[in-house]
Amino acid sequence: MGNIRKYFTGSAHPELAKRIAEFHGDSLGDITLMRFSDGEFTASFEETVRGVDVFLIQSTLPPADNLFELLLMVDAAKRASAKNIIAVLPYFGFARQDRKDKPRVAIGSKLVANMLTAAGVTRIMTMDLHADQIQGFFEVPVDHLYASSIFLPFIRDNFDLDNLIMAAPDTGGTKRANAYAKYLDLQLAICYKQRRVANEVQDMLVIGDVEGKDVLLVDDIIDTAGTLTKAAGLMKEKGAKSVRAICTHAVLSGPAYDRIENSELTELIVTDTLPLKQESNKIKVLSVAELFSSVIRSVASHESISSNFII
């Protein structure tokens, strides 16, 4: 890639895009997202991008308008003769649809990957995909960043490691929690849950001894907060001294904020890959802007990005 870079964003999370650009001493490029009276919209670059590396910073959170905005921006950049079109997706929406787990269902993340590739994306940059195999859905290079690069130094600097125990809120998060535990040389606890339907936990039990410990739950996505708050309550029932949680993507839909406020969680630590819908005294936000900015600089200069990974 050349040295000429420009940064643009849609309406999903302009504050994060602005912070990423500012780390380079730049500002966001001028783009117009015009809406018609019936809700249809279009994207138009108001400055030249010919021969330029265009970085389109847009998390694809619901509604689907955010994804379609990105697709239109990609198409506009391609038709305006951009040299490279890099989609920077701090949060990759539809990532939970990564496999066919029952008959006659869509694999949404593969469909999104196909659409982005067809639109003209030449590179993808994202963070903490719900499933690592989603990288293989793309036919273009994928830079998959990990929030552990932000969370682990924060844990080391702000927690008493002598009394800390890492925990997974479900068996699906065991690999992530175990990686954190190994890096910090901590013990691990696991919550085992059974669901009736998606987003509704039926039963849960704890594997591991948390009595008298400061428990730190770790997960990639917190949506309705049902699993996490149930896990926190169960940890307290088992004698935990305190329960905190770290989650990369703060989807926080439906009753999530009320559940967090009324839960046994002392604190929820998230990143700003998604904008918070409301403020909460229990929620602390760590920014991913500097990490993405560093990787963008390395990619644009053909340099290795491996120094940005801890685990």
C-alpha cells in the first residue's frame, strides 16, 4: 500500500472513527450519506480518493443500515478509483451466525463476508470475532485484533492478582478465559449453562472453587446480559468476594442495562467498538482507537503487526 491514506466513516460510531484518525494526526474525510424521504440512502465522497488507501471505519451493528452504508461506501470508493479499500470493522455484526447448527438456517457471517468482497473490499480489519474461523470466510487478507492487548495490561495494573481468579460465563468462552488465566498465571473457573432458547438461560452451575476470590468473568460479547449477570450471581452464591467482568463488544440490548445495575457485578469493563446506548456507573470503557491506529499504520507501511498481540 502507498503512504497516502484517508479515513471515512458512516453513522454507526463516528466518535471512534474520529479518535482513530486523530492518532495519525488526521481528520475524517468528507463523505455525504444522503437519505431520500422513503428511507433509501446513498454514499458520496466529497473529495478525491483516486490512488488512495481508503480506510472505511464502520462497525456493522444493527440496524442493517450500518452494514449497507459500509457496502455503499466500498462501492463508491471502488468506482472512484481508490487504490486499496480497507474495511475497518471494530465490531463485525452477524458473527454469531458462523455455522449451520440446525437445518435450514442462514450462515449470516459468510453472507456478509461475500457481500463485502463482492463490493470491492481489498482488506478487512476487525476485533475479537465471535468465532476465529470467520477469517476463512473472506477471500481477502484479514487482520484479526484481540482486545486482550488492551485488557491484559489493564488487569495487571488495576487488580490484585494474588486473589484474582479468571472465569468463563459459559463453556464457549473457556478458551478465551483460559488464555487470560495462563498469561496472568491465575486459576480458572467455568460456568456451565443450559438454554431453553437463544438469549434465555435455563440452568447454570460453577466448575471450580471461587470462595473468597475476586472473580473476573471474560467474554467477547455482552448482549442482553442474562448469562453474565446470572454467572455473577452464582459466583457470589459460591462465596466469591467480588465479581467483575470484561467484555469486548458492548451490544447491551433489551434489558441489559437494568440487569447490570441490579446484578452482583461490581464493574463491567468494555471497549468502545460499539457506542454505549446509555451511561452507567458500573460500566467502564477502554478505547480501542490507539490499537487500531497502530495496526493501520503498520499495514499501510507493509510492517508486521505481531507486536500488537499479547496472546
